[in-house]
Amino acid sequence: MMISDGMGPASVAFSRVYYQYINGHPFDYAMPLDTIHVGQSRTRSASTLVTDSAAGATAFSCGLKTYNGAVGVDPKRNPCGTVLESAKYHGMKTGLVATSRITHATPASFSAHVPQRDDEDAIAIQQIGDNPLGRVVDLMMGGGYCHFLPKSKGGCRKDHRDLLKEAADRHHWKTIEYNNKTAFDTLPTDPTHPPKRDFFLMIEGSRIDMAAHSNDAATHVHDIMEYQKTVALVKDFVDQHPDTIMISTSDHETGGLSLSRQVSAKYPEYLWYPDVLTKVKQSTIILATRMKHENMFGNRHAIVSQIEKYLAITDVTEEEQHGLEAIVTIASMNIYLASMVSLRAQLGWATLGHSGVDVNLYAYGKGIEPLYGSHENIEIGRFIEKVLHLNLTEITQKLNGNHTFTPYSLMSDEDKLKYTEQLSHYQHKESNLHHMAYGHK
């Protein structure tokens, strides 16, 4: 399963048009995902109409709706068996690949069970195999060593545990540090004869989401293009191994991206400018971080010079210079820089958070017909359970001492309506009403 974290339908169109533009392709050129589009996934969680990554990923991993922040647990905070855990229990190889911390919400929701996603120290403990099921992940590739090491060894754990050492000593893990391909290539292959071929692998394009949280359009599109490259590789693998199925979807959309922007009070032109993004040389978070570390904050000349060099913006207005000069945090500078780029490209963003739109669903391989059309996100997890002949109820019982939950297929309409009844209602708060009619900038 592949998860394009935070990539909504607008982002798909955005990246396609941009790729066509920079590579000189015709307007009907199709990206790898375009060729396998089968439907949509509906993303709401149990607690709100706008899901977070934890609830979104748990819908895929456990096949159930849960509250925002929940990692591998049901709405009552009981652990729910995941497709990865069940695959391991049924003798398959399992893996997690992410471009974020491996303890982040999406990979964690397949391999751990905690009430709140921020408890990454606990997630790391469970991922190495210190949990009721033992080690269930054969391969983990990602960042986040911080939560596997104590502070005394460069990590950020609040206890003194060295999980990398524990993983090697107690659970037979072999750890390879980033950028050491030689060591990676020397890892032993599967010793079983014949080698096991059945597997479940979750691959997440994590930083698609992180760029959108900054409204950093240039970085967002480049991360999507990297994800598309990976999709092409996986499609080739499926072609060579026709008993394999690939599913790709997003847990949610991030940023509320629109491929146009109202930049003045006049009726807008119907356009956006991809050429603005071609000149950007660095993500805004990296640029903002370097500005801070090199003591450029408050120095108007230094800031503008960096913007011209790395964002190719040569028309910084006096108002923008004044705003930039007053910024004192990396986070604020990151958002301001990203906004400057998007304004010139005439790309719109509705939020620094998530939105509640349906996201595209893609699938490739034999037997994918049940995924055609519009589906609740939990149906994707149930599809995986069925095609791999898994049993999530069985794993849930092992985790909970025979406690289980009501499967979606057995829920009545009355049960499902409870998810709507508990939604929050509008409450007037004047400080939230930042419409132009109120005179706010």
C-alpha cells in the first residue's frame, strides 16, 4: 500500500501540469498515477469531518473509524489489529517505508497502538517488538532515530533506553544509518528456503503533507513528483509479479490548495504561473532555518538578498520587506516566504492544516475491481484484509484479551449516525472571522 500523505485532487492536477511544463510534454501527457485512477476515498474520522493522519492511517490499517490523534486504537482507545500485524501473523514479510520519522502517525498506525500520536517514545518501543505480539515489522526505512535513542546518545527519549541496542540484542534487528548504501547492500537476504514471497509493504510519501502544511508550493510539487517516480517503480514490480496488488491513496488533503488565486479586488484572470516555481532553489523551511541560524532575522538587506538568491523573487515590495524584518521565529518566516512564492504563482491555500475533501484512489493489479468508485477509507483496509486472507478480529483479540469491536460491515445505520451526532457545532468567535469585509489583512 502506498500513501501520499496530504495529496488531494488539486495537488495531483498541480503536479501533472507542472511536470508537463518543465519537461515539454503535451497537455494530455499522463503521470503514473493518472493511468491507474479507479475512484475516491472519503476521509472523515470518527471525531470530526476533517481527519488527521493518525485516524486516517488507522482507517487503512485497522479498517475502522477512530478519533483524531488515535494510533492503532478504536474510539474507546482499545488496540485494533492491523493488516501489517495480521500479515506477519500469517507468515508474510512486512515493511514500512516513510520519508518522515518512522514513528510518525502514518507508519505508527500500522505498527503500534497508542491513544495519542505524539507519544512517539512509546511508538518506537512497540515498533522494535516490545509489545504483546512481539516483532511484527521486518523492515523499517525512515527518519526519527531521535525516539530510539536517549539524550545521552544524541536522541530525545525521556527515559534512558537505547532502543537500537535493545532491537539488536532482543529482537535481532540490524540497523543501517542513512547514506550508507554499502552497509545496506551487505544485509543478509531471507534465509528461508525457498524464500518467502508473500509480503505487505506500506510506503508513505510523508513530506508531500509537510510541504503543504507550510503552503510551500515548490517543495510540495517536487515531493509529489518523487512519489510519482516511486509509483512507476512499483507498477513495474507488479508487472513482473502479477500476483501483487498496489493500492495508492491519501489519508487526507492538506492546505486546501487551489490552482488559482484572487490577488486583488478586481475580477481575477483564469490562470496560474508555473514558471515562478521553476526558479525556486530551496524549500522555505530550510531557507528560514538558515536565516535564523546565521542571524539574519531583523536584517532587511540580508533577508531580501536570500530571497532573491533562493526563491528568485526580485520584486519584494516595501510592505513585504517591513513584514519580513519584523519576523522573529523560523515558523513565521517559513510561512511568510511560502506565501510570497504562492502569491506570485497565483496559487491559493485555504489553511495550514488539513481539509475534508475526498481524495483520489488508485489501484493496479489483478482483482482490484471492488475498489472502483467512491469508498469510505475504512473499506480500503477491509479490502486488504480480504485479498490477503487476513483476520483483523483475531489480532485484535490477541491484543486485548478477546475484546473486539463491531466491524463496519455489522454496524447498523443507527450506529453510524453516532459519528455525526458527536460532531462539534459552530460557535461565534470574532477573532476567527478574518474576511476581507472585516478589514483584516
